[in-house]
Amino acid sequence: MKKLLNVYSSLKKDRSLFSLSFLIEFAWNLLLIELLDRLMAYSAQSDLCLFSKTSVLFCIGAVIFVLLVFSDQYFFRKLKGVGELKLQEYTYGCFLKNLSSVQCQKAGDLVSAVNRNTEVISQWMSTGVVNTILQTFLLLAYLLILLLHNAVVTMITVFIIIVIFLLSKLYAQKEAAYTAEKQTRYSEINSKLLDTLNNRNLIYALNNEAFFSNKLKTFHDQISQSVLVPLSRYTALRNAMLTFMINTLPVIVLVSTILLAKLGKATGSDAITMMLIAQKLNGPIILLTDLIADQKKASEMYAKSKSLYTEKADEHRGNLMQDFEEMRVEIHEFQYTDCSDKILVGLQFQFKRGDLVLIKAASGKGKTTLIELMSRLIPADGLCGSIKYNNQLISNFDLKDYHCRVLLVERTPALIDGTLYENLVLGDIFYPEWIEEIIHVCVLQDFIQGRDQSYQIQGDGSNISGGERQRIGLARMLLRRPEIILLDEVTSALDSKTKSVLVNRLLTFAQKYNMTIIAVSHDDSFDAHCTQLIHL
């Protein structure tokens, strides 16, 4: 977790304020204990004058102590909250940088890594370390005060604390392992819930909610027996041990001191004072045992999320690209790692700048896989063959540079919650005339005229048609003016009239900017215009 230390470098001021308020609170607490000790002494002496004055001081001190506790808790909560947000921001940034290394992971796992895992890791990284130092100091300070009163009672107390910490460490290891397993299973639940949401129309149409509900219930039962029951057992053991300590440690100290007083090795006032100090020991002991568990859990969560923070730098470095002239595709076969079937067997073709290559095949023959390989959006681990850009392997080029020149338009493009303009530019800056031209090419004038400019498109596309979604996705990529644009069924949701207008305008646009088009299509939209037809 050392890699994450820089994330929290800006929190030094908050850590310092938390530490300072904590130490002032501790010192003030000692003052209150001293005042309480005096009150007991004055009461025993029946000195009403000093007892009254000390009582006033004690009440004022108690009010100030409450304010110090508020200050301590405020800085602690702020440090914890800000730290969690910073780690989430950093994790999300790493996720975006390493998209190629995480694209095969399930959506539920990624959501869990960015949200729940960062919460556990940040709890330790932002407040856990500094809190461990402060609580250890507090524990040692109280033990020192206890030692000044009586060494024998202190030794008994230290022995009990050591036993508690050893058991706590054992239970914490078990808790951390089962907590990590719980997070893994909850990630799977997230994936199942996302699948259910994606299938909501099917569920509604077939009225089979019970099927999906029973599947999730069965999975929940498995988690309960294999993870939650043992996790609850070890958590209960640790809590029971701490509860026992809270209730018995002050009593043990009190009884031990009274026995020593009987032997003439302590006084009656020592018994009360040392019991109060023993009660104060409960706080740091409980927190330190919790912090031991937090550290174990954070380590387990980091181990599961570690790949997110390791940038695949080799994929972003390579040869600089020249203007596109020719691409050669020579594939003997391709096989996904989790599938035994081989596709794209014996495929060979080439094309030059300005060509329009049309790819046709039956479903399952690998049309989408082919253009995803050409656009470097899926790993080429299962590829036997080569794809060359200007006679160089596409894997040799800088990935960002490659995606400036080669872009894929998906059949169902992603959207964000925002306006049409925001969905097109995605934070980039373009000339207004470029945007106007693209809106015309992709037949989006009706979309603009029929809605207000501030119209908010839903990220799931629920408030626009499938055809509008496809045209927005196409416009977004054309706006970047790539040298090669790969189209995956981008007109499948359009009516025949809009499809004809769009294709004609697209061809004119491609000719104007000397753009190469690779189109996958089931219909005849591009048949009359292609320079090469590939049947898979």
C-alpha cells in the first residue's frame, strides 16, 4: 500500500490538526482526573470551601473537555471523509488509465473495487496509521501513570492487555480473510444485479421475476453459510472479549489495589484513582484492536485491487505513427481464452487509404471481434496471425496515438448524462463549424430542432431512440476525424430514409477528408459503394 501514500500527501495539515486536538484532549482529561482526585480528598477531609471551588473548576473543565472532544471528532471525520474521496478519485483515474488491463473483469468487481474496497483501504490509510500512533501513545501514557501509583497492579494490567492483543490479532486475521471473501461475493452480487437490470424488459415481458429472485436467493444462502456465519463467529468472539475486558479490567484493578491497601502497599484513594485510569485504558485498547483488524482488512482489499494501481506502461509506448497508407490483415485463427471455438480462420485482406471495405457474415462468425482486434479494444492474446499498419504491427504503436487515427463506432454506443453537445465532445474542444458539419452528416438536425439545447440525455439512452443513439455515437467519432473508422452495424436501428441520407452524407464526408471506412453490416446500406467486400 506504499504506492498510495502520495494520495494522502495533501492531508498533512488535517492530520496535524487532528493529532494536536487529540493530544490537547488527552492532557485536559488528565487535568480532570486530577481535579476529581482532589474532590475526593477534600470530601474525605470535609473541607467544603476547597471542595466548592474545585467543583466549579471541574464543571468548567468538563465543558471545555466536551468542546475538545468535538474538535477531535470533527478533524477525525473530516480526515476520513476527504481521504476516502481522494482515494476514490485516484482509483478512478488509475482505472481509466488501465482500461485495457481491466476490460475483461466483471462490472460488479470493478464497481466494488472503486467503491467498497477504497472505503476499507482509505479508512486505514487516511486515519488508521496516525490513529494507531496516537492510541498507542495514549495507552502507554495511562500505563505510565498507573505505574507511578503501583507497579504490581500495572504488571497485572499489562499482562491482561497482552493477552487481549494476541487474541485480537488472531481474530483479526480470520475476520480480514472472511471480509475479503465477502467483498468478492458481494462483487458477484453486483454483477448479477447489473445483469438483472440489463434483462429487465425480458423479465417484465415473460413475468418470470421468481426465476431471477430464486437464483439470487440461492446465491445469498451460499454466501451466508460459507462466509457470513464464520465472519459473524469471529467478530462475536472479538467483541465478547472486548466486552469482558471493559467490564472486568477496572474491577480487577480496583480489587487488586484494595488487597494491596490491606497489605499496606497502597492507599484507599489509590484504589479509586487507579480504577478511573483503568477505565481510561478501555478506549485505546478497544480502538487499537479495531485498528489491527482494519489494517488486516485493508491489506486484503489492496491485494484484490492491486492490479488497478499498476499501470501497463508498455501499452502506451511505442513507435510514432505516420499518415495511413495501407493496412494488411493476415489471420490464421483467433480463439478467446475462455472458449474452445476458433474463428476468423484463414482470413487475409488488405486495404488502402480512402477505401470502403464492407464485411459481411452470419452471426457468430467474428465480425465484431475482427474490428475490435483492428481497433485494439480487446487483447490479441488468442490471435494467430498479424494486423499491420503501414507494414508495422499495430501492437508496436503508441496506443493513444493509434486511437487518434483508428476509431471504432459500436452498434450500441455509450452515453453520458448530459446534453447532445456534451455527449459529442466528452470534454474535448472543437471548432463550432466542425460540430455543425457533423450534426448535418449524422442527420441530427431534427434531434436539435425537436428539443431544447439544454435537453439532458440519460446515460442509459432511455429518453432517446435507438437510431438517435447510433447517430450520436457515429457523430462523436467522426468529429475526431480519424484516418480509419470502423463501423459495427451503425445503421441497424435507422429507418430506410434516414439510413440512405446518412450513408450518402457519410461517404461525402469520408471522401472530403480522405477517410477509410471499414463497415460491418447485415443490410445493403453500403453494398453499392464498397471498394472491397469481405465474406467471413
